[in-house]
Amino acid sequence: MRHSDGFGEVEGVKVGKWWPNRQGLVDAGVHLHREHGISGRKGVGARSVVMSGGSYYQDEDYGDRFVYVGSGGFDKAKGVVASEGKRRRQHEGKQTADQSFANASNQALLQSDIMSLPVRVIRGKGSSKWAPDHGYRYDGLYYVTNSRLVQEPSGFKVCKFDFERMKPQHPLVDYKGPPLGMKPTRAPRKRTKQEGPVAFSRSTAGPSNMMKEQDDDDMH
């Protein structure tokens, strides 16, 4: 498993690379948390964010720029159980309190804004029209260009972060993921004269960058 506490690009990971689940991001060192959307440290900065659908407040996504909703203030007990690993996602409950920049994850993004640190951005299924149909896709490096506290119609305040894609950089790749239900293909194995009937083995389905599962101890 390859972990990195650094900011910016991860060696061997190109724009458009796709994974079937969050564990793949952890194993690749792209996003060091299987569950939370912000990976970083208070007072240091945010290394990466994952945009996922199903949030109480939907992120505003325009491709090369987007508005990301911060962490905290939600009643997870009233949330909907997430399909992946049956975990409850941060925004899948009713907001019961104001968000603030005292929250460690929000403070990490604020630090990235202040220090102009690059943030790796991963889009997940359902987050916007720019997202893959399923799984998670790495979309490159962005800067946080503005951080603010906004009062929503609900009466509660949320932290919002404006992101803008770094230039120059490889353009966004409109890869939606492999077709669902793709079946493994069978390929004949070469045999020697001493062997009996031809044996078949299943080749791996999906992209070659699918990763095995492992856990991490990062925050959100």
C-alpha cells in the first residue's frame, strides 16, 4: 500500500484514472480515507477531496471550477445508510447545527486556501454531470480560491469553498467507468504436449488499476 503525506500529484496516477471503490483511492495514495470527503490535517492543509452524490447540500460543479460544501453540523443518526460498506456519509442526515472553520477538516481546506496549496480532486458517482456513472475518477489538481461561511435557507450556516483547476494541466477526461455487468472473458492457455485438455482462466474485468482493500486512519 502506497501512502503519501505530500501535496500535489501522486506518482503513476494520471488524470482520468478510475477506481471501482473508495478503497482503491486509499491504496493508490490519492485520498487517504475510505469514508470522509476531506483528507488533510488541521493547520497543515487538505491534500484531497472527494465529490460524492447524495449529500444534503449538493456541491455546485462546473468542471474546471466547483463549490464544495464543508464538514460538520449534520445529524448522522438520521442519515441514510450508504451503499458502500454500509457507512453513513457526512451529509446524509439533517443539519442540526452551524458548520464552522473550527472543524478540523474545514480548517484544513481553509489552510489550503491561505497557502495556495494544490488539492487532489476525485469525482464520485452522482456528484454531477462531470462525474463517472459509477466508481471514482481522479480529475487532477485544484486550488481553493475562496472560503466563506454562508447562511442557508434552513437558517443554519455552512462552510463553502470555491475550487479552480490548476493550469497548465491535462484536460478533464470524460471517462464514465466500465459498463456495469461486464463479465470476465475466457482465454485459452497455451499447453504443452504433456498436458491434457486446454484449461481456461478468467482474465480480470474492468480497468487494470483496480486496487485491493486496506484501511487508513485519516480524518474528515
